[in-house]
Amino acid sequence: MATETLLVRPPGGLWVDALRRLAQNRVAVAAGTVLAVLAIAVVVGPSLSPWRYDQTDWNLMAAPPDFGSGHWFGTDALGRDLFVRVMHGGRVSLAVGIVATLVSLLIGVTWGAVAGYVGGRVDRVMMRIVDILYALPFMFLVILLMVLFGRSILLMFLAIGAINWLDMARIVRGQTLSLREREFVEAARAMGMPSGAIIRRHIVPNLLGVVAVTATLTVPQVILVESFLSFLGLGVQEPMTSWGALVNDGAHELEGAPWMLLIPGAFLAVTLFCLNFLGDGLRDALDPRDPGRAR
Amino acid sequence: MSVLTLRNLSVRIRRHGLQSAPVAGVDLEVGEGEILGIVGESGCGKSLTLLALMGLLPPGAAASGSAVLAGRELIGASAADMTSVRGAELAMVFQDPMSALNPYLRLGVQVGEALEAHRGMVRAEARDAAEALLRAVHFPDPGVALTRYPHQFSGGMRQRATIAMALACGPRVLLADEPTTALDVTVQAQILALFRELREATNTAIVLVTHDLGVVAALCDRVAVMYAGRIVESAPVDELFARPLHPYTRGLLDSVPGSAGAPAKGIPGVPPDPRDPAPGCAFEPRCAWRLERCLLERPALTPRDGARHAACHLEDAP
Amino acid sequence: MLRFAAWRVLGAVPTLFVLVALSFFLMRAAPGGPFDTEKLLPPEIEASLERAYHLDEPLWRQFGRYVAGLARGDFGPSFQYRDYRVSELIAAGFPVSLKLGALAMLLAVAAGVATGAVAALHRNRAPDHAAMTAAMTGISVPSFVMAPFLVLVFAIHLDWLPAGGLSGAASYVLPVVTLALPQIAWIARLTRASLIDVLSSDFIRTARAKGLPERTVLLRHALKPALLPVMSYLGPATAALITGSVVIEQIFGVPGLGRYFVQGALNRDYTLVMGVVIFYGVIILALNLVVDLAYGLLDPRVRHGD
């Protein structure tokens, strides 16, 4: 309907502008490229090597990286090819990062948008709940959960996702509050649009920017939590592995086989590094208060 | 005797490769103990002019030209020189007294510290001097006020405090950037009266930037009209109001509702973009008296009868 | 001010309650009992054990019993170390962790603020870029990667520092530094952003307009407002240090509370794990409260009412 397009602030304009500014941020672009390469690598990588991730090479246990031997990253103490394990571990770490972030995104956006839009007492109650939960030592509760209910990967997704939705909820609520007062929402309401439709059609698209930034910065936090759990031995089960678990293995073999720590550690660090830079870059690109922006 | 002389003062801003000159050659003279008003629309460069004098331009902005205060060149002076001038010879009062005061420091500290820095007073002496200053600006209980924080006072009292703060070391010139704009109308009148009173007492010259002609009429001895980064007219207040020589001034006066019984008119068009200056007169597109000359040749600020100046090709008043 | 304080304290109570209740009911909801780990016990013994641990009572009564115990400082018996009560284990491990944590916090604040301030004062120039890249590294490299890495470099290759244990000053260096690193990074970023923000505010412009020397502007006018957000961060920072200590103690073989916690987690010692969760939870809550109140004291707008 023509009137609807008039009422909705064209997201195209905002996005094109932001994308352009993001593209000018060389660090963020580099970070994004590295991430893309990594993502492709973990998907494609294992098929490049003849070894499976749980397969033992009885001739070359704890062997250093060597192109000649076919073990590009070396082997671990049990003779398993490290390259394949790092790639598989990357799949798990990245998958957890994405899925758990989606979980936290879903909960957080819904909670925050409803609280911000409905306002009044409902908002106060909902945000009070957020405040109460915010003060809990979540890492410990997650560990408690993992201890009590076993190490299922599904539980891990949920538990980790449940940690970060609070930040997302707060941010989304703040944004929704300010959006609610904008003219195009008032106009839609005057037209008789039901609340649900207003939230869906008008508020949510304009939340995308702030959600994208928060989500991008949530992924590294989530990956960190999963790695932390795996490092402690509370994450994925053997022989499945993640970067955190690989670092744990590596920490035990420091003197004899330092590559077992350094290689997965480097992958983990670089991924987190790039995600943080990308998130920062996105935030700068979308922030209307950026002094560089022509006004 | 002129205490502050500006010659061709310009401010250039370079941001992301784009250049603009929001102040493009200002000539002004301020006499000792004189209250000079600079009036113009938002964005005409009046605030930047004051900041240039203080050496407090935002990053990316640079001043050129000359501004001489009691024999001392301000433009291009070293940071050390400017630090010794600011507060002592040249002081400034800003528009919003709430944000201009440090919310975390007591009033006494803030009002007195210029004396500690410039006159070498110790804390106790400066405190006493601060109390006297607050009394001079009519704080009802100066001793107690010293121990309070800015947020505990009303807007009017805060502005009085910033004025006291600025005048602490007895500067020759006080710059005021829209000092009453953020205040209630009733309080505005009080502050203006305070300026007059202080000028009588200390003979400090005041340069007052404002967009409000009422303020100019109430307080100033002389007034300069600024448009698109330049002074287009300057004159003693009464003469300017009686017989403006520049079409823009004419338009400004006509824009005040109720003047001469006629309804407010407004000036059609918008001010020019400082990034794209025209070769001729900057006001030409909006001028109802424009000549062919105006499009090609920018009029210089020339002396007219009396102590007046105007930058216009018209020989007589519009 | 008093109302502010009272309100804040009152606000912490629901969180505490949720924490305790959550821990308690989670534990009860877990599959299997505390005695499932070992060989199957004959039913009579299992029944009498259940009676001894009050596991046969209705849930709400068990909860009441637990809360009453907590109020006395009794977290119940450890299921793993049968001769000890959890509170004894906490009392043994906590002082060690506290020492490490306090040192790390001091280092984090000192190094973080210094780095952030340098970065802010040299904004967009070399020191700033260097400092912020280092900070980004500190945030991105997890402590369980950094710790073994530093051990590899300083203990194994260079042999300057011991790789573990806590005997003598040298052995504190690696654990404290590794624990502090992420917080140094966060505090540096925070300080930089905050100082840049403060330095562009109007009251700083006023201070300069008075001709105050730049040193006075920085120390008297800018420092306090710039550091207030850092102080607020100390609450979450403590929580992060506590979390991080778990890993650090594991890697450096430090007999602190974190180590007990991990061991308890791996051995399904429910009461120990729960006890530590609640203990640390209370500490974090208390510290957040203290920081909140301190902020109120330092900000005159709160202290002297609005």
C-alpha cells in the first residue's frame, strides 16, 4: 500500500549509508574477510585431508607440523591429525557461536521489544526481572547446569544463549522506547494498525541495526563461554572436539608438543579478534552520533 | 581607545577533505568599556569568532588574520601565551550554565581557581575573593553558596556564577556567547542588568553574541551584524535601529513581530552554504534591492557617516 | 542519600533469593542422586542415608532447611570429600583465591587506567593505536590460551618464572598477570572512551577558558568524572576475575576456591558446586552494592539530592 511505504522510514537509505561507512573501515573489512575465509575453511577443510578427526596415526604420535608427513598441523598425543581436528573443532565452536547467539537474540529481542513497546507497568516488571537476573553469576550457573544435566550439546546451546539475552533485551528495549515515539509509529496507530503489526512492520526493521551490532559482539562472548566450558572438560564430549577442548589438550602437552596449544589457540584468538573488530566497526558505521558523519 | 581589534579574522574548517570558511574575514573594533553586540542567524559564524579569539576552536578548525588585545596578538599565539591570557585578560561566558560548570566540583572551587592560577593566590585567599565575587553578582548567601554544587542552583544563579567566574581576574574584555538564550525571559532581564552593572563597576568591555535583537536593544552600545561569516554592518545601537544601511539588517528588523505595528515578515531564502561561497555579495540571492554589481563583486565593509560601517553597494539606506 | 542506599540494598534481596532458589531447585531436579556415582547400595542403607541427609522430606521443607543453614554459614556436607563440610572447603580455598584476585584487581586498575589515559591523551596517534590494539588482543585472547602461552614463553623457554604453585613472589607473577590481562584491556578501553568523552564536554572547555594550566584541567576537572564509569565497572570486573580465577588456578595448580569448584564439577559434588556458586554470587552482589553506593557518594548530584 502506498501509504504504508510513506510511513515506514526507508531502511534502504540507512543501510546503504552504513554499509558504505563500514566498507571504508579497513580494519573491519579485513576482519570480515578473515572470518569468511575461516568459515569456508572449517567447512571445506576436513575434506582436503585424508585423515578423520578421530583416526589415530600409530606411526606419528605427537608429531610436529610437517607438510611431508601429511599432517599439516602435526598430531596430538593420541596420534590424531591436528589439522582435521582444528577444522572440526572450528565447526563446533562457530556453530555454537551462531546458534547460541540466535537463541539469545530471539529471547532478547522479543523481551526487549515487548517491554519497550508496551511500556508502563509491564515494562517496569520485565526490566526488573532483567535487573535481578543480571546480577547472577551466570558462568557458574551454566557450569552447574552442565554438571547436573550432563553434557548435551543442546543444553549447551540453550544455557549459553540464556546468558546473553539480557544485554540484548536491554538494548532492544531502549531502542524500541525511542522508536515508539517517532512519527511514523504514531501515524500507524492513528490509522488503526494493531500493535502486533506495528511491532512487526515498523519497529523490528528499525531495530535491525542495533541488533546486528549486538549480535556480532555476542558471538565472540558465546564462543568464549563454550571454549571455557570445554577447557574445563565440561563442554563437548570426546571424540568430538572444539577449539576450547583442543586448547585444553594442548595445555597438557606444553613442553613436548607446543603446537597442540598454539595452533588451536591462535585460531580461537584470531576468530574472537576479528569478531570484536567487526562488531566495533558495525557499531561505528551505524552510530548516528559518529562525528565523522556529515550532518 | 580600542581594546580589541579584529582584522580579517577568518576560521577555516577542514573535515574529511572538505573545506569551509564559516568565518570569512571579520573586521571589528571594541572600545574600552564598550558593550558590543554581534547579531546574526544561527550558523553565521558568530560563536566561532569568539572561540577563535579564545584559542578554543574545535579540532579541524584553524583561525587566521589578526586579533589584537591591548597590544597582544591572539591569533597564532602559542599555547602557553593563550593560557596566560585566558581568564586574566580575556574571559568568556557560555550559553548553557549547567553544562558550563563542572557538576563534580563545588562552586567555591570553580569561581576561585582562576585567581589561584593567574594571581598566585592560595586556596583560602581565593575562597574569600570568590565569596566577594558571588556577592557582587547578588548571590543571597555567598558563603554558603561556595560550598554547594552547581545542580543545587537555578539556571539564573548558575549563569551569575559563571559571570562571576569569568570576571574573577578583572579581564579587559568579556566575551559572552548567547548568555541569556538558555534562561527564562524574566531571568534574562536580570542578567542583562547585571552585565550593565558590572560594566559600570569594572569598565570591562563586553562582546555579546546573540540572535535576539531585543537583547541588543536593551544592553549594547554598538552592534555589528554578521551574515555568512562576515560583518555586513556596524553602528551605534540607536542609529542601527533607526536607519539600517544593509538590506539584511533591514530584513532582520522587519522580522521582529510587532515592530512599527507591521506583522513579522521574515527574509525569503536560506543562508549560503559555507563550503560553497559565492563570488559576489553573499546576501544577493535574498536581497530585494540587489543590483547587477552585487552578483559579481563582493562589497567591502566601508565607513559611512558617523561611526558606522556597511558592506553594501547601495549608496543609501534600503 | 540514605534512601538511595536503602533502596539499593533492598533491591539486592530478590536477586539473592533467586540465586539460592535456582541453585537449590536445580540441584534437586538433577537426574540421579548424590549416591549414584558409586556402586549400587542396598535399599535399606540408601534409605537411611536419605533420612540422614533429609532427602526424604518434602521439597519446601528441605529448602527451608537449606536456607536456614545458609544463614548460619553452613552449606551442607561435601559429597566428594566425605569428612569435610563445604564451608570448611570454602574457608580453605577462598583466602588463596582472594590474594590472587586482589592483586590482579590492583594491577588491572593501575595498568588499565594508565593505558587508557595515555591512549585518550594521544588520540588517533601512535600510542593510541598501539594501546587499543593491545587491548583488543587482551579481550580476544582467552585466559586459558594466554596462560599456557605465557608459561611456554616465560617458564619453559626463557625460564624466568616458575610454571606453577604459589611459593615465593616470582610464582605470583604469571598467575596474577594472566588473570589481570583481560581486565586491563577492558578498563583501558573504558578509560579511554570515558576520558575522551569528558575532555570534549563543556565544563572542560570552561576550565580551559579560564586559562587553567592543562595539568589542572586534567587532574582537577577531568579525572573524577572520567573515572566514575571505571569504578562502576569494578562490580562486573570482580565477577569476571572470579570466573577467570577458575581457569588460572587450574593451569597454575593453585589450591584456591576455583580449583575446588572445578574438581567438584567434574566429580558431581553437588553441594560443593552449589555452595561455591552461592558464595561467589553473594560476593558479587555485595561488591556490586558497594560500588553502587560508592558511586552515589562520589556523584554530588546523587549525594546532595536533586
